Amino acid sequence: MLVAERIREGVIAIAREAADAILHVYAGEFSVEHKDDASPLTAADLAAHRCIVEGLAALTPEIPVLSEESAHTVPLALRRQWPRLWVVDPLDGTREFVKRNGEFTVNIALVEDGIATFGVIQQPVTSALWHGAPGHGAWLREGTSERALHARRPAHAPLRVAASRSHRDGRTEALMARIGDTEPVALGSSLKFCWLAEGRMDVYPRFGPTSEWDTAAGQAILESAGGLVVDPRGRPFRYNRRDTLLNGDFIALGDPALPWKDWL
């Protein structure tokens, strides 16, 4: 689907408003709570959640919103009836927010029949904003300027491998050893998808759970720039198709021609 300009610019404005709400909290002192899964929660998560949910409800009242901060209130039977929905992470990278390293984002994705068809990622600290719709291109907007994004194809050694600051593990290290000549780069949140889309990285392997709101916007942007996101069996990532909102393992590639099957 080609998102109408009104919708695209409306979602971008909502993402920027959420970013402003996050920075308001970031500038002062804040407390950190923990959810049942031990993940952190701050006032910034909740403030951004309110901005986005209210903004999307006004912009597209016909499309329901599945946000990390309210997903537990949506019955499975209800969300499985939604052919179109917004999948939202109001503050992706709360651990990075708490560390105050700037590597956190606002993620908003449109999912249609299980496919992420449009994504917006905003980095509050830098004001950089990435957006894309597969088949229609990916873009980086900074201030009043905007440029088209293209993943690095063909990729060449050393391959720049995105390795999470907070979730890097032994399996990731083993995969990097199998790849061979690599240049690991630690980076938080969905920025890894954005850097892949920009051609600044080549591979993002992820072993262990993520949630659908962690990947949907990034997948839309990366695939708009020519990249690919698949599970270890080569199946494309799909959304709102299972009982759980947790993703399995995946690998994201700037160049789909890389021999990722050999690595896995």
C-alpha cells in the first residue's frame, strides 16, 4: 500500500510530538519501574504512548492501535480480527534511555494482512527520522532536508554487524565467527534497522525474544531500502498472525544476496 501523504505526514508529526514528550522527561530526573517481564518502564514511555494513541485515533480512527504499553488490554480474539492496525513502541530502547546514551527511538508501523507496509522511526535526541513503505522507497529526514536510503548492495568485507548493547549473547558471537571478516558495531534499539537501511551496517542477527512492536517499523524501512528480514528458515516476518506477540529469532540483511543460510 502506498500511504497517502496526509497519513504519512500525520504519523511523522505524531512521532515528533512523542519524541518531544520523551525529551521532556529525559531532561530531568525520572524513576524507573519494572514490568512483569523485568523490562524497565518510565514516565517517558507512558507520555509517548498517550501522544501516539491519541494522535493516531484522531488521524485514522478506523485503524486500531496495538501499543506496547496497552497490548495487555487487547484480547487475542479481538486483535486477530484486525486486518489493519498500527503497531507501536512508544519508546524503544528504554534501557538505553535509562543509561542516557541517546540510542532510543519512537517506532510506528502500519501492518496490513500481517505485512509491515509503512514504518516511521524517530530518534528523539538527534531529531533524525526514518520512514519507508516497501516498494515505494525509504527516506531519512533531518530538519528540512530528506534523502533516499539504499542498503549497501553488494555488501563486502569486512561486514559491519549490528550487535545490541543490551542483548548480545554467545550465539551472536558464534555467528560472527562463522561470517569471518566482520566489524561489530554496538547500537541500541531499532536504530540497527535504520543503519542497515542507510548502508552503514550489513547484518543484524537477533537471537532471543523481541516483540512485534520492536521490529515492524524497522522491517518496513529496511525492506523499503532493499534489505530483508527473515527467520532462520528464510520465512518473511509477519505480524498479528500468532497467539503471542513475541518474535522468534531473525536475521536482518542489507544485502539479501549474502550467504546467511550458511552462517545460521
